[in-house]
Amino acid sequence: MSERNRRGFLKAGAAMGTTLLAPPIGHASAATSDGNRAQGRLRQRTLGTGKHSLTVSALGLGCMGMSYHRSFIPDRKVSVALIRKAVELGVTLIDTAEAYGPHTNEGVVGEALGPVRKDVVLCTKFGFNIQDGQLAGLNSKPEQIRKVVDESLGRLKTDHIDLLYQHRVDPAVPMEDVAGTVKDLIAAGKVGHFGLSEANAQSIRKAHAVQPVTALQSEYSLMTRQPENDVIKVCEELGIGFVPYSPLSRAFLSGFLNQNTKYDPRNDNRPTLPRYQPDAIKANWVMIEALTAFGNPRGLTAAQVALAWLLAQKPWIVPIPGTTKLAHLAENLAAADFEFTAEDLRAFTEVVSKIAIVGERYVGTQAQQTNR
């Protein structure tokens, strides 16, 4: 951890007096030993407005890590069982994409949701060329969108996609053409609602004028707060929901990563990202200290505080943390039952806002494909 970050954290913590150490007024329902949440069902939130809205659980499940970019791949039966358990515990927003694997993640999700398909809002994404099992640039041409949707429907074993996102904005294809194509797919009954991912304010407005956008899915966490500067304001103005992906910053905010963590570069993008290099992990550990300082007296883990903070930002924000373990699933879902008091939220946000994050979230092509 950098000395500058540590000094800043200690100074801010002292200024807060007894706020973080006072007996908690909010509450968090613990998971029972068998993985069942004490309160049974998750609270609900609404993405979008009017006939373009979706009512979903306050936390969704991001399924990418079951197949893609998280080093190991669990046994397929384990992933299927975990997705079904999530639905049993009240999760109704399930997120995947053709790019995850590629293709294999949709297959896992399709198998898992077979007996419970009617109980969930199923989300997937288009927007890439896929050649020889690898992502090969962007492609949101209308004919490509239609092709991907038909193929995704097959892998997902369903007749419709509840929420279809453009995975990344394609500068070679006018946004009006993309939104118009999805509008046609909605009219055909293959798609229910339209979403964007990592789009900037201009792209959101262009899309929304053709086909109302139900949700924007972009990276947002205590480590990545840039959406607060622009797109969250646009979403509020237009009545669009916001779905943070990587709400735990690719597991960093769980406190389980450290400078000695080893990744498998054959199936993990974190070794290429500056924020996950050993020096950056060490420098950013002050964020984990802030989370545990708040969480420990309230019986919350670092991950639960991080998720609860996101939920406290807007009532139409629905994070989609991913996991491959039942214990972490129960841990994440319990975060939805904790409510910050106004003073605790103000004081905690003041502390974390003073922490300077070390390392970019993306570089190279991945960075170029965001905020378009």
C-alpha cells in the first residue's frame, strides 16, 4: 500500500470519529449454514420505465466467470447447480453473453435455466466477431445481430431473450441502425427489451430515440466510479436502469486477491490489466481496510459493504456480481438486506472518495472499446 494512501485513509478515518465504530443501525441478514438466506426472497428493483421496464431482484447473477476470464473453469454440473440455487434464493436477473467462452457460457446458462426459465429475466449480448473460438473485433451490423440472436436462442434453449445488450458500441455501424434492428427483433417476439453496455451519453441518447433502452450495463464499483460523472446522470434523466458489472472489481473488493495471487493467462484477463499487478494491488489495499473498518462492527464482509454501497446509490441500480461458489453466492445476496443510514453512507463515501485508485481498469483495445 502506498504511504500516501495509508496516511489519507487514517486521517479520514479519524475525522469520522465514532461513526464507523458506532453500533450499527442498519442490518444485514446472514445466510444460514446450508446456504439459504434467512429472509428467503430478495427485494425487487425496476430497470427502465413504463412498458419498457423490467422488475428484477435487487442483485442479479453474472455468469461470465463460470466459463471465461477467471482462470479456472468449474465442473459444468457445479455451475448449473449454482445458477439454479441462485434462482431458488430469489435471483431473477441472469446475465451471460455469446462472447463468454465464447459461446460456452450461454450453453451452461441455458441448461441451468431449463426448469426455471419462466422465473427469470434472461440477458445476453451481441457485438463481436468470433473466429476460431476467439473474439476478432466488433460487429454490430444488422445481419450479424439477427444471426447472433438466433444462435443465442438455440444455446440458451429458449424462444426469447428478455434483455438483449449491445456488448460494445461499434463505431462502424450507426447506433440508429443497431437500435432499429433490435426494435425489429422485439416486434418479432425474439427479444423483450434493449440494453447497451459501456456506451457513452451520446450513444445512449441516439439509441433511446429509436428504441427505448431498458438498462445500461457498465463497470461500476468503489474502484471504478467514472459512470457517476456522466452516464448515470443520463440514465436518471431518461428513465434507464443501470446494471454494474464487476461490482466487486474482478474479486479485488472481496479481499481475496493479493499481490501473490496467481492467474492463468490462458483464461484470465487480469494479468493484462494494470489494476491487478502486484504493486497496484498492494497500493489499493487501503480500500479493503476501509471496507473492513465499516463492515466488521456490523457483521459484514468487505464484499457485502461494497455491494450495499452500490445499492445505496440509486434505487434503479442492480449489480450483477459473479461467483462460482455457493458460499460466496449467499454472502453476496445478504448484502441486499443491509441498509445504510444516511449518516453512515455520507461518512463512508467521504472516506472512500479520498482514496486514490492505482492502475487503469482497461488498456489497449479493451479501453478503446469503452465509453463510445
